[in-house]
Amino acid sequence: MTRDYKSTVFLPRTDFPMRAGLPAKEPELLRRWAEQGLHDRLREQSAGREKFILHDGPPYANGNIHVGHAVNKILKDVVSRSQQMLGKDSVYVPGWDCHGLPIEWKIEEKYRAAGQDKDQVPILRFRAECRQFAQEWVDIQAEEFQRLGVLGDWSHPYMTMTFPAEATIVREIHKFLMNGGLYKGAKPVMWSVVEKTALAEAEVEYHDHTSTTVWVRFPVSAAATPELDDASVVIWTTTPWTLPGNRAIGYGPDMEYGVFKVAAVAEGSGARVGERLVVATALADDLAKTAGITEWRQLYTLPGARLADTRCAHPLHGQGYDFPVPLLPGDFVTADAGTGFVHIAPGHGEDDFDLGRKHGIQVPQTVDDDGTYYPHVPLFAGKRVYTPAGKPGDANGAVISAIAHAGGLLAKGKLVHSYPHSWRSKAPLIFRTTPQWFISMETNGLRQVALKAIDDTRWVPTQGRNRIASMIENRPDWCISRQRAWGVPIALFIDKKTGEPLKDQAVLDRIADTFQTEGSDAWFARDPQFFLGDAYAAADYDQVFDIVDVWFESGSTHSFVLEARPDLQWPASLYLEGSDQHRGWFHSSLLESCGTRGRAPYDAVLTHGFVLDEQGRKMSKSLKNVTAPQEVVDKYGADILRLWVVGSDYSEDLRIGPEILKFQADLYRRLRNTLRYLLGALADFSEEERIDVSEMPELERWVLHRLTELDETVRQGIHDYDFHSLFTALHNFCAVDLSAFYFDVRKDSLYCDRPDSVRRRSVRTVLDQLFSCLTAWLAPVLCFTTEEAWLSRHGGDGPVPSVHLRTFVDIPREWSAPGLAEKWEVVRDVRRVVTGALELERANKRIGSSLQSAPVVTVTPELHAALEGVDLAEVAITSAIRVVDGPVPDGAFTLEDVPGVGVIPEPAAGDKCERCWRVLPEVGTDAAHPTLCHRCADAVEHMPEAAE
């Protein structure tokens, strides 16, 4: 009778499923972490270790998270977890921006929809609604971030709207007041007529915009040189609505100008035969074509310097604009476009403002907060630059019509160009000179202090340093005031007589202390006399109600988070945000900290790119190409999203879409199957089975050597924040070195060797080390899957109830064997030639399994020496192999990249072992087990009772 030997084969056993079921499994693990207090246990376990503090850049609490949020938070989590597993105390405290325009805008939308004016709502009621709105979204976003596997102190996050935070923010404002860095001044700022507030550069985005352009005559009224008598200077502008604010004309002192007399014009031209026009000679032909001038003659050529002291009349002279318009030299005037003359409206442009101030020209106030001309503006009072919806108003048309009626319009047209828009309302902005609060870049040497701090900071990638440095080098003073309702007020008092802010530390402390207990609402609720105390009379002071820029708030988070919490430290080890934050949070934090503490609040800054669709397009609802993280998590699980983040080169823009996610799911399956194989092969592994490295075969010692190399790669990748390369190395190790090679080779030993054999014990010992290393190395990325694998093997009641309570394995130095690695590179090359030959045999249906083959392998003497001690049949998974020296014979299978190796397949001699399937002559020679080879017969005779 034949015996069934299937039960004697040591097949893998594990409850770790092949199908992950992450969408259902991950929430269970989240609940487990919450119940065991994983974050708090990590803090207790890490007490006294070197700290690593990644300070969270606060997102706005105003909507569900998008895939950009997911990238940012997952990267932060991978960084924080990996530093923790390096053996540090890595504390991550999540935070939120709760003030400012994004949230206020949402509440305003509600009132607008109801036909109500937000400005008529009592301010404390309005602020309470903003606070409630923000808190609701903090709670929602916190849950969404945690669903991504982000581990942090979610029980104690920071929010800019908490009373202690608001108190600290106002204290930071007061520091600038007291050190002289804060001042009030009138400067041009980017202004939103829709939101009725100044905007910071970081709140501005640029879109194509179609502007009406005009070429306008300014008649010369007082010529500095006779060549300009009876002539008109021609200006070109893309903002006709600014012409009522014109007070000068800029010219290039080093440019060449010409006086041209018009001789003939085309039908419909705005030019007049006989008139004299002054224009830059380099732009004369373009102007003639635009204005329909078919013939003109250049009377004079003048260097720009000859235009000095010339005055013109405003084109609306006699209609309320009866002031001289001087020609002023401006180094910003170019011959790139237009006429070579720039109309100067000091109230509506930075260059205009600076040039006007230099020459003592008063800034006219022409446009109100809401984008309408003030009542005192002649001809145009009440006209709108833009409507409340951000659409073009009637100002441009009214101004152009009036100038045309007065005879000043030479030509008009359209221009599509990049133009600043509010990132919130999407409405075009205007430049508007208004009184605002500024932090000086020069007082206390802030610019130079910031530049030095940039040099002292580590930037990843390195080009981030140059980017932010160029911004700091050229940036104007920081406008920190906003004309809004929701936020921390710039809580100061202004002396009505002197116009100077009150610098009394006792008053400032009283303000901050009150904010600490009552919040910044107290500034609006309490009588100002309360803050002033007995030393000053409220009637003598104006209370400042401007709201501080939210970038100042978020730039101050280091003060009320890093410095205030005993579990953290200042400065932060790392700030990590998208590359746009060079002009945002990195920038404002740098200036705030340098202005009050003399250095940056961070030691290093890491930036990542933005998320695009699979075709490299921006995501938009209209294109239907938006990938929502919630949908990915519900379909695939958060670990797939985390895998995508680290699998992408996030130093550039990332791409995502259905096909990319399917690819990531395939990568994940390979990694999961690696863990599953290890778990199955390690069933019932015990310490008694472990074997010393010195007793192991070469192949096992080669695997341990690879672990030393990977350990170095992992640690270097974490240091460099290069998780893309780190993950690629781990994936390739699992897919190529393990699954396609080591597991394949050693499957026979695991299944068929005696349990007490040195080879099988060596394999299982190495697999145990592989499981230990891989679960730790992959834990920061696949936080759910590695936890599931860890619990599958060790349960949750052991000394280490979570994989995340571990640190990386300390790899023994003696495992490193570079010489052995070189040898096995040769072995694997020869193996590739053998397996290539057998694949061809299988394709031609001459064999079914490689075990049916016993090829002859011809190698050079040098290669033969490298194969010394290696059972090539075992490595190539054949029943036998004969290795011979000599030249490659004709007809042998070869590979170009492995010279000197030739393979001639031959059938294996003997019968097939019923247990291991190798074909060997010895099968049939054992009377007790006639269908087995000697190795299998011996294994069956020494089977443990449990396996029988």
C-alpha cells in the first residue's frame, strides 16, 4: 500500500489573510490604539530620550480635508513615527488655524444668502458663530486625519482661537510694539473690495484676467525744453479706473524719446492730423499701429533726462482735476510695452507710491473699502471698480468715456495677462494705499537677522533656501493689519493728540492677561477704561480694532505651542509643509521669531509638492478629476494612500488617479504577501529552534548581510527625509531578494527538511529576523498592516502589545559580509542563466517543472571558483546540476550580461520523490519509503508527533 505523505510536509500556517480588507480592519486598529492609549504609552516609554519635535503647520478649520491635506499629514506622520522608532521621543501635536478670512467668509456667505449685511450683525454674535463653525470643523478634520493613521496628541491639539493662544498672540504683537518694529503707515497694499480688507502675498493667487487698456494724452502745460511745446505725452495703462488718482507721469531717464507729428490717420483713429505726440522711440511703431496712425514724422529726439521739470495737464483738466502732472524719472520704467511713460497714481501702486513720496506728492484718496469712488472724487463719485461679486464695475467705462469726451483718448484695447486675485473669493484685487500696521524689515535689522537664520537652517530640498532668501531680500515691510471681525485684534491704544501708540507695559500686560482668561472677545466687550486702568483716560485714546493677519497668528504658534508645552521644545526639529509655504508659514514664522527671538523657530524645513491628476493637471470639479482621500480610504484603505505618498517623489508634484492607485494596491499586495509568507513559515517558531549565525549556510548569512545594508539605507533615508528611496529599497528587497529568490530557494527546505536540521533551523532563524526588521522598517508607512501582522504573530497581550512601541532592530555589525555578498552576486547571475534556459524549456513544453531538469552549466574557471561550496541545483531549484569548466558550447543558452556562462538543459535521471518532487536516482531504494528520496525518508522517520 502507498502512503499519503501530504501531512508530513511543513506547509505554512497563518491567520493573516491574503485579502487585506483594510477599510474594515483599519478602524478596528484605531479603536485598539485609542483603548490602549498608544500615544500616552509612547510618551511614558520615551521619557528622557532625545526629543524630535515636528511642529504642525495649522490647516484652516473650514471644510473636509482634501488629498493635499492627506499628503501633508501622512508625510508628517511617517517622519514622526520613523524618528520615534529610531529611539527618540517624537512628539507630534496637531493644530488648527481658526481665525481669519476663510472662516469669516463662510459665515458671511450665510448672511448674504439670507439677504443680510454682515456688518449689521453685532460683532460678538458674529465672532461666536465663527468660533462655533471653526470648532465643528476641527472635530471633523481631527477624525479624518486620524482615519489616515496619523498618530499624535489628539486629546490636546492646539488651536489659534483658544484663550491662551490669543493671549500669547497679542503678547507677540506687543513685543514688536515695544522693540520699535511695529508702526502705522500708509502704503499700497493688495486690497480685496469683495472682502473689504488688505491681503498678504500668501493670500493671493494669480490668474489670467482680461483688462481694458487705454492710451491717453496728457497735454504738456509747462515744457522744460522747447521741443515739447504743443505736444502731448502719451501714457498706456491696463487700469483706466486709476486715472482719477493720477498725480504724475514716470519716464526712463536713460531711455530715448521722440516727438512725432501726425500726418495721416486711418478711418476711426483716435489720433488727429497735426498733433504732436511724445513716446519712446523704441515703441513708436507699435503705438502708430495701435492708434491707426498711417503716417507721422519724427520732429525731435530727446534723451529721457531732458524731460525733467516738464509738467502736463490731467486729461480731465477743468473738470475737477486742475493740478499739474509733473514728469518724474523712474528706474522701473521700461520699453517692454506701452509708450515708455507710466501714469503715476500714488494711491494704487507700490512703484507709484514710492516715486510720489520721493518727490513730495500727496497721495489722493479716491477708492473706498468697497471699491467705490469716494463722494469727493469729481465726475465719478459712487462708481465701482468691481462689484460686490468681484465682477468689473462701471468705473472703467465711466473714466474712459469722460476722457474720450474731453479729447484725451488716443486708443483703447484688451489685454489678457496674469493678475492678482483673492485666493478665497477668487475676485480680482486692486492696489490701494491705506493706513495699516506694519512690521519694519529694517528696524532691529530684521531682514539681516532673517537672512542669517535662513543660512543656519537645513532646507530639504536645498533649493528651498534660495527661494525663501530671495523673498526676504526683496520683501517690503510686513503689513499685519486686516479690516475684519474674526481674529485677534491688534490690541493697542493710540494717543489722539500725538497719533502715537501707547507703550505702557502695564496696560499691555492687562490686555494680554484679560485675553488669557476671557479671550480676545474682551477687546470688544469690555470698556476700554478697564484696560487703560487709572493712569490714562479713555477719552484721550483711540482703541485699535484692526485684526492681525492670520499669517502673524500662525507664525506665532511656536510661542504658544513649542515654548508653552513641557512635552515639546523650542526650536522645532522640523517644519514640514507644501512648497507654497516659503511665502506663507515658513516665511511668517521666520519673521515673527527673528523679530522677537533673533533666530528661526525651526532647525530644518522640509517641503513637498502639490497633487495633480494622472495627466499632470490641477484637480477641479469641472474636470471631474478630483481624488478625495475619504473615497480612497473607503475603497482601498488608508495604508494604500500612505503607500502612494512615500512611493511618490514628493520633492516634486505628486500625481494620483484610478490607475496609479491600482498600481499602489498591487505594490501593497506584494508587501503584504511577504509578511504573510513570513508569518506562515514562522508558525510555532521557538527560541530553542534559533541557531547561531556561525552555524548557518552561506545563503542565510547573505540575507543577514543584506539586512545590514538595508538598515543603513533606512537610517540614511530617514536622516535625509528621502522616504521615496527608502521605500523603493525595501520594496525591491521584498520583491526581488526575498520573494523571487530567497523564499523561492528555501521553500523546499522549509517544507521538507527535518525540523531539527541545521538548514531548516537557519532558515527559520533568518525569517524571524526578517519579520522583526521588516515590521519595524515598514511600520511608519504601513502603520495598520504592520500592526495587524505583529498582532497576528505575537498577540496583543505580550510585553510589546503594539509594533509601534518598538524601535528599529540593532543589527549586529558581524552580520556584515561584503565578500560573501560579492560571491552571491555571481551565484545569482549564474542562476539567472539557468532559470532563463529552463523557462525556454517550459515554454516549449519539454518540461513542466524545473525539478524535471538536470542541466549542464559551463562556466569559466574564475566563475567555477566563485561557485565553490554552493549547491547550484538547490539554488536554481533543479533536481541536479553539473558544473563544468570550459568555453560555452554551441547551442547553449546564454545571457549577454552574464558572459562566460552557458546552459544545456538535460532531463533529470531517476524517479520523482512523492514528497519533495525532486527527480533523483535514489528514489525507490528505501524499502520503508520506496516513493521517497533519502532526505524525505529520513524526515518522515523523525517527524514530531504533532505533525504525524
